[in-house]
Amino acid sequence: MKFDRATFLADVERVLHADYACELKSAGRRELYNAVSKAVMEEAYDDWSKEKKSRRRRCGYFSAEFLMGRAIYSNLLNLGILEEVGDALASVGEDLNQFEEVEDAALGNGGLGRLAACYLESAASKDIALDGYGIRYRYGLFRQTFENGFQHEEGDDWLKWGDPWSVRVERDAVLVRFADQTVRAVPYDMPIFGYKNGVVNTLRLWQSEPVQAFDFASFNEMRGEVKANENFNATKITDVLYPNDNTMVGKILRLRQQYFMVSASLQDIVKKYKAAGRDLRTLPEKWCFQLNDTHPVIAIPELMRLLQGEGLTFEEAFDVCHRCFNFTNHTIMAEALEKWDALALSDLLPDVYEQIVACQQRLQGEGLDPNAFYIIRDNVVHMANLAIYVSSHVNGVAEIHTNILKTQTFKNWYERYPEKFVNITNGITPRRWMLLNNPQMARLIDSKIGTLWHTRLPELKKIRPFIDEMLPEFVRIKQENKKKLAAYIAEHEGVQLSPDFIFDVQVKRLHEYKRQMLNALSVLWYYFGIKDGEITDFPPTAFIFGAKAAPGYYMAKAIIKFINEIARLVNSDPAVSDRMKVVFVQNYNVSYAEKIVCAADISEQISLAGMEASGTSNMKFMLCGTVTLGTLDGANVEICEEAGRENNYIFGATVEEVAAIKQYYCPREILEQNPRLKRALETLVDGTLSDDSGMLRKLYESMTTGYEPDRYLVLYDFADYVRVKTQLLHDFGSDEFNKKCLVNMASVGKFSADRSVTDYAKLIWKL
Ligand code: 26Q
């Protein structure tokens, strides 16, 4: 984007006059933020409207989650005016960094939602016509604080600072009908700026509203109570994001949200397609839809319904849906595969349910084994099966994950429809995850190989010949990032970390399968080793955790309490303060991740093999030159293929071994063999740690007793984990170690979301 300082400041001034009746001199932070953003929006209008009017083939990315993070810096970066705007503000005595107080748009839980955000950015940057369709939640993912070590949740009022990066598009509002209510869906469009290429795609988020303005007259007379109630409920649909990650909650409101968003999106698309004078049978020529996991899968029967309402036969509608829809699976966790009670679904959406039944009948007509191929069974609707049956393509998100889908999770389907299954390994955008969060490192690389890597990440391999000469600068920049993170943590968590410590980091949603427990137990194991004098040469290490637990996930919350108690024990013990610190940061989110990822020395990716579909933070750390301490799970496998296993720290049972181990596994035996591990685990119940909630005891029991003690083989993998981790800690700081870091950075090319979206565009979307 062309930038002229005088014009820009005049634009800002004008918005301030019109919207806030104030001037630059008197504007507060909030006013300035809105005015700066709006001024940029105004400048970008022409490019945006050009793309909105374009007639080219498009893909709609249907997702219940878009974890966008903070928009302003990323937008300015992509428009190529980040520095210019910073300088312009400085010239009037204002600091661009003041907008770090602006809330993240946290309309997502974790990996799946952040992936959607990365893909939108990469698609725009690659000039791929991809638009997002989702929900404009009034409250995003909860804000997390710790009180006495327990997680507390507060509502996330992300609109507190206003929403200058969205425009409300009243003219595109549609009605969405449920059996018991009709609501209005109003779209808010957010521009998605490609990186310095003038492309602007759209993220369209739907907000639910009452059909008529609130009727005060009848309210006052207390008449028409049903109507008023209907209107009251309308806004509720998009009130809040469900805070579950990799677990399904069978709440009908969640189904309402899903239907609300896909019905509105499809009505909008169908309406415009017809208005353009086109036959809906040709819809697949111009549109395809990517279903981001099962959450938007109700779009399939909804489109079937809409098309038959427009005169298509069932078979014609089925064919259009088959050619339009594609489905991505993000998890093999049984508890996350979405299922709905058939009666509840048919009560809420009778016409849509009818379409599902028709699909089921069509499937039964294929002459397949009904025990292996079904959509509805025992009065339960299996959304993944519906998606696989109708879609053209089904994809997993890393090689190992796609193989598990083919050989286990969806084995029957794969054998019947092998051509549908493809792998598309996840990726991340290098703009937010390097240029923005690690600018000094980016400049160092630029100085060696130029800037082509900003949009072609495999070019980073060209730093290989410069690795030796880059080492000192690399170390210096990493050190500076650590210093900044330490200052931020001191301010926000009240824990002092020395940047001379090794920063060992595990940040991700809290889930038993991700095994934060394994990490936590190792901290205690080292702690007792040092205290007992058995470990005398422990390299000073800061163990940094960040994670939110779903509010209803008891064990996850217990693990948070456990780690916070470990932090209290360790940090208050002067005997180890020169060698260990533990901190669990509060409210880990995209903006916190940006600060943490560029400051880490160790990237902990330690899920039980076969459980983590891909992982994407592993890629972010790698891009910033951090070695992985991990299992052969998800994309870790491909990270090792690209960077060399010898440049990372791999441990633990492999996916092939896991099933066999579970046959005979006995955690008690392991504890008997490893007294210090036993002692670490027993802190949960022996009074070492304080907890009157009984949570820690329950956690202990989940590891040692019951039907399946230690389901995720934490104790099984422990010995190998600390063996490799100890090796890593001792390798740290040597030239050889630093080279590993840079080899990882040089090998990250494959994990660019630019590559992922290009794969989707070629293999699936045909854009
Ligand atoms: C389903 C029904 C009702 C309520 C909530 C849900 C729900 C919500 C979110 C189920 C699953 C999720 C999120 C899953 C997720 O984030 N999976 C992650 O996706 C990443 C991107 O592909 C992968 O890198 C991670 O490995 C995977 O865990």
C-alpha cells in the first residue's frame, strides 16, 4: 500500500473528529486505536471491493473457530506500512506499541482455530480466493487467572476496545429458522490482507439478532410473552464460544450455533449465485467448501435442503454437495468425534434431519455392510461419517495422522473410498510467527539471504552455509528475546526469571494426552535430585508452562493446580533458586505465544504417540530456531524428517509400540523401579503440596488405579523422557547445540501455511 504520512494523519484526524469529536492531541488510547485502524481500512477499501466483486472460483472455509489474535500489527505488516505508521505516530508523540493493550480476537480454542487464521492469511498472501465463514461470538475464549493455584475463568469481552477491523453488512442479513425460533443473522466482514500483494480476502462472521426490534409496547403490557422471549433468546446463539478443545459437549445450543452459521453462509452464497443468473446445478464450478472438522458438517444437509427448495431433485442436490464439500479431520480422540442425538436434532431442525435420513438411505442403497457404514445408528447421528460419505475429499493434518485415519479411525471408509483420502500437513504463517514476533531474527536472515523467504519459506535453507557466522548474532537475539519475555513475565506473573537460565517451554491447551504431567513430574524429579545431592550439575533452567483447561475438564484443572503447587514449592526454596524456576503463565493466548515462542530454548511436544494430530506450535518454535523435545507424534515426525532426528531430542514409545504396551502395562511396577519418580508422584497425596479440594488426590488416582491407570503412559515414557531431557540440558549452549537450532530454522520450509494452502488449492479446491 502506498503510504503518505500527511494523508494518513489527516485521515486519522478526520475519523477522530467524526467518531469521537476530538483531535489527535486530546485523543485517548482507545480513540486513537480506532481512528488509526479505520484510516487504514479506508485506504484498503478499493482493493477489498475489487476482490469482493471478483467472479473467480472461491473456497469458503467453514469453521466454528477463528483464533485471529490481535489484528492491528499483522494488518499493518501485511500492508507494508508497519514502520511508516509507527513513524507517523511517533512524529505526533504517540507510540504504536501502546496498542498492545488491545484485546486479542480469541474466537477459537487452540490449534484448530489458529490454523484457520493462519490459512486465511496465507491464502490471501498467495492470491488464493479463500474466504472464512464463522461466528461472531460476543465473548471469545475465557480469560484465565489463577487463584491459589486454581484456574478461574472470566468472560472475554474482546469488543471492549471496539471492532474497527470489521464492517457490519446489514444488506446481507438473512433469517435462520429453527423449529422453535427464527433469528436474524447479520454478517460482520473482516478484511484479510495478503502480504504486500494488494489482495484482500474476507472473513465473514455472523451475529444472531432478534427478527424485529424489541417490542416495548407489548413488553410493558406483559402481553405476547412468547414473542418477547423468542427475541430475547435470539442474541443468545452467538453469545459465547464453547471452551472445549478436543472434547465434544452434546449441548443443543452448540448445535444451534453450528446450524446458524452454516445456514446463514449458504443462504448468502446461494442467494448471490441465483442473483447472478446462474443455475444452481453449476454451483460447484464457482464454489467449494472446506469443513473445518465436524463442527460445520450440518452444512451438508442444509445445502441439500436449500437446493431442493430451489427445484433440484435429491440426486442433483446430492451431486452438488458431493462436488462442493470437503472435510478436514483434526483429531482422533474418540471423545471429540461429534455425534448428535437423532431425536434432539430432528426436534430442532426437522427438515435438515430429513435430509440426513435421505443420505443414510442412499448410503444403505450402496450395498455395503450396514455395521461398518452408517450415518445414523442407535438414534445417534455421526457427523464425521456424514461428512466422509458426501465429501469429495477427506484429509488428515500430518502424515502420521492421515495414516491413522486410513488404518484405524475411518478404516472402512478408506477401503471403500480410497480416492477421497489425502494428507495435507499443517502449516503456520511465517509473517505473524517470525516477521512480526521476531523482527531482529528476521533482519539477521535478510542480511544473509535477502527477503524472498518471507513468502517462500523453503528459501530459508539458503542460510545453511551461513550458520557458523550467524551463531553469535543468533544467540544474542535469542538472549534479547528472553530478556523481554522475562520482563513481561515479571510484570504479569510476578515471577523473576533470569535470561541466563535455559527456557524450557510447554504451551498449548491442557489435555491429558498432551502430557503436561510428564513435564511436571520431571521438574519434581530434578528438584528432589538436587535437594538430595544426587544431581549436582543441573544446568539452571526455567520451566515455563502456559495452558487453558476447559472449565468442565476436572483432570486438566487438577494438573494446573499441581503445576502451580510445584511452582510454589520450587520457587520458594532458596536451596535451588540458582538452578530452577517454575512459572505457569496466566491467560496464555496468541499474543502471549508471540512473545514466548521467540524466546524459547526448548519446545516441549511430548504427547503420547498417536494422539496429537499434528501440532502447530512445534512449527512456530522450529521457525524461531528452537529444538524440539518430543515424541514421534503428529508433525514432529515430519520435523525430524526435514531437520534430522539428530538435531532434535526424541524419546518415548512409538505409535506402533503403544497398543502393545497397553496390553500389559502396569504403572505400579514402574514406580517401584524408580523411587524418585514415585516420590514425585506421591507429592499429590503425601502432604508435600497443599490442596484441600481433593483434586490432587483424584489426579493421583487417575495415574495409579481404576480401569485404565495412567491412560496416556506418562509413567511408562518417563525414564526415556528424563534421559533425553537431561542430555538436552547438558548440550545446551555449546556451538554444536546452537547449530542444531539454526538447522531447524533452515529446515522449516515445509511447514509454511503457504505450502499447506497451495496443497489444498491444487489437490482439493482446484483454484
Ligand atoms: C466439539 C463439539 C462440541 C464442543 C467442542 C468441540 C470441539 C472444539 C474444538 C472439538 C475439538 C476442537 C479442537 C480441536 C483441535 O484444536 N485440534 C487440533 O487441531 C490442530 C490443527 O489441525 C492440530 O495441530 C492439533 O494436533 C489438534 O489437536
